[in-house]
Amino acid sequence: TITVEEAQQQEPSVSVNFTDQTVPNGTEEVTVDSANFTRADGSAGDYVVVVHVVNATEFDRGIDNSISAPVGASEKLPNGAESITVDLNSSAAFEDGDALDTLSENVTLRAMLHTTANDSAFGTRLGNAIDGIEPGDETDDANITVTPASPLDGPAGEFDADADGDISITELGDAGTAFAQGDLTIAELGAVGQEFAS
């Protein structure tokens, strides 16, 4: 007797890891930690990471409104990409009036993997395009905390970590450390020190 074993069809696999992050006011990009897309045949799949704003309203008249239209997208990526930069200001890829170009207040964003496309920045979300991937498997949410802008200008504003318009002894110490590490000139350190003394 000859036994023929049937080859088991593998399922495609997909993952995305988008962790909470704190960014300065006016930031135009976020970082997605990692993403992966492997096809059912085991080959690496190309994809684009697309970012949406998570909305408070989830469903309206049967339509899922839990996310905004896309507000940013990565470049075309290979399987197993890490530290993925998503530009929120790539407006050319999206409709006019895209909801977000710079981060100025706290927001929850959703990273979603999409197929690649030849004639646009990205194609359909993987959960709708690839059999074996359920919508939701290819997404992850992150809370983005935006630090307020300091009213101080120049180096003093950079070291005013709590944006209260005053340089504390701790913030002056941070500037001193930056100077010792060669990241700040003596004139810049002096500007921070002058603001501390005022």
C-alpha cells in the first residue's frame, strides 16, 4: 500500500505592532514598531501601513465610522519591517482636507495594513483583500500623547519640558548634560541659563 499525505494548505499570517508614544507638538509623523505579512504559500507579501484616526462614533446607519479616512501612509514595505515611519503630511496621497497633517493634541490612531497598488499610494486593507485574514487582524491602535509647545523660543523652549514658560533647575541640568555630550553649544547653554535666572 502507498499512503499519500495531503499537503496542508497554510493560512496567511499578518501582524502589526503600534505602541503608545509621546511626541512634541507639531510632529508630522508617527512610528509603527513592526509589521508582517506572509502569504498562504509562505512567501513574503508587500504591504503599506496606513494610519487612521480612531473616532468615538463606531456605527452610523450601518456604516463603520470607527476610523477616519486615511491620514498617513508608509512607503511600500517588505515582510518583517520594523520602526516604520508613517508620514501624516503626505497629503498628495489622500483626498483634499485629510483630517490630520500635524499632531497638536492627544489622539488615538489605528495602523492598518493595506495591499500595494500601482496607481495609488495603497490598495485595499488586507482583511478585505486576502482570504484567511480577518478584518481587524491587520490593525493595532496606539494612543499618541502630544507634549504642549513651550512659549519660550530657541534652546530655552527646547528644554522647557513641561512647557510652563520657566526653566527649572532640572531643565537647566538637562541642558548642562546636553552640553557635556556635545549636543548643545556654550551659547545655547547660556541662553537656557539666562532664562533660568530671569
